[in-house]
Amino acid sequence: DKGNHRHFMEKEIYEQPEVIAHALSHYIDFAGNRIKALSGTIDFAKIPSLAISACGTAYLAGLVGKYWFERYARLPVEIDVASEFRYREIPLPSEAAALFISQSGETADTLASLRYCKELGLKIGAVVNTRESTIARESDAVFPILAGPEIGVASTKAFTCQLAVLASLAIGAGRARGTVSAEEEQVLVRYLAEMPRIMGQVLNAVQPKIELLSRELSKCRDVLYLGRGTSFPLAMEGALKLKEISYIHAEGYAAGELKHGPIALIDENMPVIVIAPHDRFYEKTVSNMQEVAARGGRIILITDEKGAAASKLETMATIVLPDVDEVIAPMIFSLPIQLLAYHTAVFMGTDVDQPRNLAKSVTVE
Ligand code: M6R
């Protein structure tokens, strides 16, 4: 049932504040402001490294997770798309753990990667939406994302719930490894707890502007997304979302890679969507934006209040989100990215929930 929404995708985008709150309550003890002890699961204090594998949007969630596990838990992370991971013959120590991220829990390549790691003797964790799935069944530890059924082929709420779970796990791992103090944990958990409310505000605030902007975007043949740090996987997720439902060619790049190739594509016909919260990467990303502007490129800047105040560049549009801590920025910045893809596709009249050539669950290699 779509309720008041035109598509399942729209419904699922607007469900995010609620499902994220639900997911967080599974991992967070709100009274004590701490991550719950995940008994009988992977011992993050003891493992030397973590391997992560997944496909599509789930892989991009894992890529954000890599930044968090490395930053908060000082845990080295090896990550690859499952279709490469399973064949690469990665030397993985048997004392390590592996996480497999999958909405459906049935993706063929992800399952094959899981079985490969199991054979090597690694502890297996599954970050899944469908608990009664093959990937969940074959894992030692199941970390549910509790997003509820996701019908739209383009993943939205599953992505942000995967992020919420990975952030909780990384902070919990940091506590276990002594790289996050009890005080730091409290502060981070408070930020996570505020997230559902902020998401609700953002969804309402940005919608009109994004709907207008999507008319412009629907006229384009190509779109480039740029970001640094955790905004880099987000740039790739934005591009994936746009291409899969609007069929506009889009690419996500690390902002620092711009001058190593993609800058050759920049002209007035190709909008560049820059994801730039006012974090420690902001100044660097702005200088990449200047390179785009100097070549006549049209910039769509997605930033926060501090970032908007600090930018002097002329843009085609600036989407301003509230200032939030770095740990929740990826989830908050996902929202305008999803809405932009959604409204562009609606405007173009594509089959948003069932885009051509795609299946919700990819059970063949
Ligand atoms: O069910 P899974 O999470 O394993 O699916 C992985 C990908 O097929 C999936 O995320 C795909 O990329 C989505 N259509 C993206 O919106």
C-alpha cells in the first residue's frame, strides 16, 4: 500500500525518520546514551581487520562504513563489490571478521563472497533487511537493519538504515577496542539519537526546491557527482540512484580525482552536483568547485548552513541542510540525493518503482 504517495519509492523516502528510529533503538540504549552490547556476535576487540562485501547501494553503504570503522575503531577494512571480492583471492587472516551487507539477503555474488570467507574460517556478520534470508541464515551474527519491506527497486530507506547500523557497529567496535572513550560514545550516540527528527525536518524543507531543480536536471544527458570523505560514496550513490530510475547518465567521483580526468567533460551542459558539508574536507572540495566554475560548469551545491555561508561561488542551485555532526551527515545528505533522483524520474515519466532491466533481488551472477 502506497498510502498517500504516488510511488513506493516516495513512500519509502518519507518513511526514513520512522524506520531509522526503529533501527537505532535496536542498537542504542537511549537511557544510558551508549551502544548496546551485541552479545554472542563478532568480537570487535580481538579481530585484526574487517572485510566488507556487497553489491550496488549496499556496497556503497559499506564504503561509508569503511571510513567509520577505520576512524572510530582503528580497524583496517578491506572492501570490494561482491562480484570482484569473491574471485580476487584476497589474503584474509582467519582471525578476521567479514560483514556482508544486503537488503534482500539473497544476492548471488554477496552470498558467494560470504561462503568464500566462511571457508577461510572468518567470523561472518550479515547486515540484512530480510532476516529470513539465505545470507542471514549462513551468518554467525545477524545485524538487522529493520527498514521494513522495501518495494521500490531503487534502494532508499534500506541504504540509510544500513548506514545507521554500520555507524552504531563502528562506534561499538571503537568502545570495545578502546579507541572511543565512554564520553565520546555518549556524544556520538546523542547525535545519532537526534537523527530521525532532523531527517523529518530536512525532508519537508528541501522538497519544493528539489522538485523545481529536477525539471532542469531532466533536460541533461550527463550529470557528475563529487564528494570527499564519506561524501564520496554518497556521490556514487547519488549517481547510481539517478541513472537507475531516470536513465540519465551519471557518475560519482572523489572530488580530488576531478583533475585526473573527468574535468575534461565539464561544460555548460553538464551539471556537477557537489556534496559538501562544512567538514574538514570542505575547503578542498570548494577549490574543486572553483575548477568546475572556471570551465563554465553549472554547480548544484548540497551543503549545510556553515558551508552555504562560506561559499562565494555562483551556483545553479544551492540546497542548504542544517549543520549536523560528521557522524550523521551521510544519512542526512542522502535525503536530497534520493529526492533529486526521484523527482527527476517522475518528471521524465519513467517507471520509478520498476525501472527497465532491473530486478529488486539479483539472485543470478
Ligand atoms: O538486496 P541487496 O542489498 O543485496 O541488493 C544489492 C543491489 O542489487 C541493490 O542495492 C541495487 O544496487 C539497488 N537497485 C540500488 O538502488
